[in-house]
Amino acid sequence: MMNAEGKSIVSDKQRERIVSMMYYLVKRKEYKVETFYVAVSIMDRYFNKLINVFGYQNTPNWVQMAAVCVLMAAKLNQPVSPSFNRMIEQIPEDKRQAVSKSALIQLEFKIVTALEFELQWAGPMVTLERYLYLLGFHKNTQVYYVAREVSKYVAHKADLCLTLRPSEVAAIAATLALNVLSDAKVCKALKIDCPLI
């Protein structure tokens, strides 16, 4: 993530590490996949503000960043409000010492104020579900699963995630899923049934 002058506070590798921790926490908490995408969006938009508006050069603690972004996304998307302490418990023990409830609260405040309370974001999953419905594949679980995996891959890759709109990610995911599942050779290599042939 770079600003206009090419300065970066977060390398692609660091971003991928944060996104992987977010995904780990979302899975551990059994949150909706949309919560994951909102968390990634919050992080990307916050880093963008830090770099391009405030000119910061220092990277926040990556474990704290992952935890607080998932907490904020869960507050927006989950039926039960998340807990700071329970989220900290989900962090792997070897990384937990760098995280405290007060540090998460401080970082959350910084993010909320930097983003000017604009936290909600329409992720690719809503659009993907709509595309699959329009194409008549909304009841096909294999198509949905492959498309969801493609969209998760895109979320992990900064060069893709930061250049594509959520609707474009959904279109790519649906197209790839349909192409993969209609190719007998690919299905055989993946050891799955080809529901579209």
C-alpha cells in the first residue's frame, strides 16, 4: 500500500499476514464471510487514510490491527455483539502478548475517527449471490463454494483487492467458478463432480 510518492507503510507481505489473521479470527468465531470482507475493507481504507491523508510512516501492530478490524466488522454484521476479551482469547497464544483490551480500544477509536465513522462497505458476497441468482445457479452449492473461495483469494492479494470493485470481484469469482465446474479435466484434477456438464 503506497501513497502518491511511492511511500509505503505496509508491504504486500505484511498486508497478507494481517488478512490471514483476520480470516483465522473470523473462522474461529464462526462469523459470516461478509464480516471478513468488511474487516479487510476497514483495514485497507484506514491504511489509505494513514498514508495519503495523514502521511504516517509507522505501521500499527499487525495482530492488533487484525483483531480490531474483525471486531469492528462483527459489530456491523453479526447478530451478537462481539467482546474484546473473547476476541483476544481467539488469537494464537504466541501472538497474544502484544494485544490488550485497552490497546484495541485505542486503535478502534483511531480507525473510527480516521474513517469519519464511515465503516459499512458492500462486499462482493452480496453481489456474487445476486449474480448467481440471475444466472440460475443460486441453488448450486458447488458453484457458490468455488466462487466464494476465489473471492477469498482476491481479498488476500493486495494488488487485486485494491484495484477491483466488489462487483468486479463477484463477477470474476462467478465466471471462474462456472468455467472450472464446466471443464471435465479440471473437475477430475480437483476430484470433484462436474455439476455443469
